[in-house]
Amino acid sequence: HNRPLMAIVQAAMQEDVDAIGLSLLSGSHMTHFTQVLEEMRAQGLDDVLLFGGGIIPAEDMQQLQSLGVGRLFGPGTPLGDIVAYLNDEIPARRGDGV
């Protein structure tokens, strides 16, 4: 596993975060998202949202979402759209309702 990616999960545990967002433009999205998701599950962070964005083909987005990754945003997505998604998704994952 990639040490910097594992450090992200460790920091998320220590800070008790609600979400982890990855932005990848390197073409390594399948590997990176999968490794972070696996480590999150291994550490019991099942209620933490993993989402992100970058230049990710629609087919890969669908595959990542089927594995449990949240919404993936493409380049140029307005920040307000991402904030609105997080404001809806995080309470739903916590069971707080909306």
C-alpha cells in the first residue's frame, strides 16, 4: 500500500473527520481510491465518506461508486455543488436525517 495514502486515513482517524476527499489528475484514480477505501474499512471508518474528483472516465466513476466511493466530480465543478453534496450526504451517513 501507498504510505502517503495510509497517512491520509490515519489523519482522518485522529481528527474524527466526516469525509475524505481525493483530487486526482494523475490517472491513478482506480488504485488510489481503492487503496484508501480498503484502509478506511480496515480501520473501521465505514461511516466516513470517501469522495473526490479529477479527470476520471464515466466508466471508472461507476466502478468506484459501486465499490462504495461517494460522488466523483469532474474538472470545473462549481464549489457550491460539492458543498451541497457534502451538506446532504454527511448527515445522511450519520443517520441525522437532512
